Amino acid sequence: MNACYSEVQATAIAKHIPYVVGMKLAIGDQAAIAFADGFYGALGAGRSFEDAYAFGCNRIQLETIPEHLTPVLKAKRKTKAPSSQQQSTQQVVEPMPQTKEHKPFQTSGTSLKVFISYRTKDPDLSLAQEFYQALKAAGHDVFLAGASIRLGEDWSERIDQELEQCDYFLLLLSRQSATSEMVTEEVRRAKQLQDTRPERKPLLLPIRVNFPLSSPLNYDLRGYLQRIQQREWQAPADTPVLLQEVLSLLAGERIPEPPDSEAGETPPPPDDFDHPPLPVAEPELPEGQVKLVSPFYMERPPIERKCYDEILTPGALIRIKAPRQMGKTSLMARVLQQAGAQGYQTVPLSFQLADGSIFADLKDFLQWFCASVSWKLGLPERLEGNWSRILGAKVNCTNYFEQHILSEITSPLALGLDEVDLVFQHPEIAADFFGLLRAWHEDAKDKDLWKKLRLVVVHSTEVYIPMNINQSPFNVGLSIELPELKPEAVQELAQRHELRWHLAQVEQLMQMVGGHPYLVRVALYRSTPRKTNY
């Protein structure tokens, strides 16, 4: 029932029909199309109704649409049969049967963990499912996202866990997946794990799906897959051959190693005007916040994941501290983006926007603060007539947030406060303002209205304002201090700039600029070869 608010009808119909899918909220057109594509594609490939439902929800997530929890699956309840044995009125859907070509292969008896990376479109999808069935039948532990991730699980966290645990990373690389940011990120993470582990796991097994070896890859994928043998799939007749080779490898039989450079290595396809590599992005001159879509933002695990989890906590307070140009504002923007993807209202507010005169008086400062948040939320500014001369500025500001901001919005508010160092320079207002933030954080422990407010506070310098320890927001919440980039991260960033640097070259750069993200990016930008466009 691909219509808005159809969960009630689905529940009623499920009394008579084994499986019904309804929508518990309004659903957008793009999300509905994505769900239908994944759902019917999985059914057409012979998957069960439960798997097809999971594929549909996962397809919405793959399209980065924050509506994957809107579809709900209703199943007919089990009832007792008159006989002593328990029977079910629910339809039983058998797994897709093995075809003659895919009889279980014998292995050495060792169960290995295999991660299959693919795009949810045919022929990628059908081929991934065939490999999944054959590898499972051979006794291996196989991770196929659409079939392995349960409803409600954190997608990115589960993917990362599986990559860390897998022995083999089977990459089904088609023209579709070669341009997928998600697939590229999975390959990047698998290659990073392989390069940093003495056992060199996971081993990458790339298979080109209707995508010849001569076809160009983007700069990132080309760098990750350099010197790794790849196979080609052109038709269903190739499947048994490739399956046999993969299963033989998992059984302990060696496959030929790629030739070393001295023995005449086949170079990657050259860059030319007829077949240029698919660009990930043009090099960017570093300045200010790193754009949300930029490939040149480098995560510093587990910092981002901690922030993404914390911002979803009622009454959250995240404090991000680091020297200038270390990526604080860029991290704040991504935290707010994560909150926005969950349906939250988000407001980034930089104190650089405030006139200097605003900092001279607490009343003027808090009124500017209230008006700025209202304006960014698209709410009318209602300061006149709602600001009592007797109650004081902090009480008035609190009342304004309660009556005209938090009560007006239906979802949580993630409020990012950037450049708060400017407030430190005005002790006459700083202690009162930061004490107010602490009071709001404490109110969130008991008051539902204040649980809607999530704060992200960003600053560069140490807090030197004398404050009562019970009134300071700088000793509560999640404290984040951004470190410099590690050599591995700098080397990866160099690859994203089309520079195939060895670790020795990276260390030479870091002797000059350390791991400071801005300085590293400036150096890499200046080192990137420029290409002339004709």
C-alpha cells in the first residue's frame, strides 16, 4: 500500500493476507519510487517477502532519503491448529532454491567471513544474490547488506563492523557502482584495513560486471584497486567459472599473483582526452568550512560517530574545541546534517555575524540571539511585548525559547553555536550567557520541552572566564578535541588529490606542516598537477 498514512489499513488487511506493507507516515515520491524499485527487484530475483521489504527500505537509505523507517511490514498472526502440532496461517516463503549450476562446493572446512559490495540493480543484484547463496551453501559467513541488516539497525555502523571482521571483500564493480559514493567508501575502508594490518585482511576480490577492464575508473577507485587482479563478468555463463575460482581461493588454493613492476607490470590505462578517468572532484583551494559534498573532508574516527550518536540524545550538549582551521566548523556542519537527516530542525549560528555593539549589553545580546534563531527557523520575531523589564534578560530569553521557539516546532532543534570565542572577550556577558546554556542543559533532564534542544558549541581557545563549576557548560556533555591528521589520513588525502605518494613522501610533508588539516590541504593543492582543458 504505497500511499501516505496507510499503516492502519495495512494492519486491518493483515488479518486476512499473509503480508502487507503500509506507510506509517507521509512518504515522498522519490522515497516511494526507491522502495518499490528495491522491493519488486528483490521479489523478481526470488527473495522472500521479508527480504524484499528489507531491500526496499535499504534502497531508500542508499538514495540518502531520510524516510527508510516509513514503510512497515505487517504479517498475519500465527494461530493454533486443532491438531497437537503447531501450524501457522501465515504463508511460508521458502528461500530461493539452488540451481543446477550452483550446487554446494566443498571447502577446506574453514568458515570465512565474506563481505559482498554491490549496487541494488540488475545484473549486480542478481549476481550478488547468486554469490551469496553459493558461499552460504559452502559454509561461509556472508554479509549481503540487503539480506543481512535488520530493520532498525544503524546502517553505517553495521557496514563498518562487517568490514572490520571480514576476511574477503568481494566487489561487484559495474558502471553503476563505479560512480556510487557508498561503494567507493566501502572500498576505501577495506583497502585502509588491509594496508594497516599485518595479516593484510580483508583481501579484495574485484569482479567487473559488464564493465571492461579498459573502462576508466574515478581517481579514488583506480588508486585503491591498483595492482589488484580483477576478473570480468559478461554473461550468466561466466558465473559458475567465477564462483569456482572464488570458492577455490577461499578453500586455500592460491591464485596467480599480479606481476611485479620489474617483470613488466601492465600499467593502468593512461589519461587521455578520449578516455579520461572519471573525476571524483576537482581539487579545491582550502578556505573556511569544507563543503558537505567535498571528498576532501577527512574523518577522524571515532569522533564523527560519537557526535552523530550524541546529537540524537535528548538535551545533548557537544563541545568541539581545537585550534583555528582544524575543521571544527566542518564537523559541526556534518553533525547538523546528520540531525537534519533524522528530521530535526537545524540552525547554524556564528557569532561573527553579530555587530560589535551587541556584545556590550546582555539584554541586546540575548535579544539578538533570540531573533537570529527565530529568523533562521522561519518563525516571526516576537520580542516586542514579550520582554519583561522586571524578570531580567536570562529569564526573558528562556521564556522566549519556551513560548516562541521550542513550542512552535514539532521536531527537535539542533543549534550549532560557532565562534563562541568572540563571547569570551566580553566577560560582562559571557558568564551569564554560558550559565544560561548550562541551565537549559540541566532543564532537559526533567522537562520534555527542553529535551528538544540539542546544542553544539564550537570554540578555539581555552575557557578562561571565571565561572562556578555548577554553572559552566564546559564541564558537561560530550567534549571533543580535534587531533591532527595521522600519516595514513594524509596519504589518503594525497590520493584524493591524484598524488600517488608513498609514506616517506607523506612524512616529509608532515615534517614541515605536521598534521594540521588546512596546511596539509594547501600543500597538496599546490602539489596537484593541473590539466589543461581543450
